[in-house]
Amino acid sequence: MKTKIRNSKAKKAKKTGFRTRQKTASGRKINKRQRARHGSI
């Protein structure tokens, strides 16, 4: 996923959403871990 944003702070904010994480295998792993720790996110 390419973000058309220069500002790295804004870029990070854009890449930390639930849906964004679901798009990659490693992101799904993170979401799974979050769910395991806190019930549903």
C-alpha cells in the first residue's frame, strides 16, 4: 500500500488502522495478537 503523504507522522497514522493491518499477513498477525490479549479489539 503506497501512501501519497510525505509527512512520516501522517503516514504512520494512516498505516495503523485495523483495516490497513488486515491487508498484510504480518498485520493480520498483529490484529490476532491484539484480539488474544484484549478480547475483541
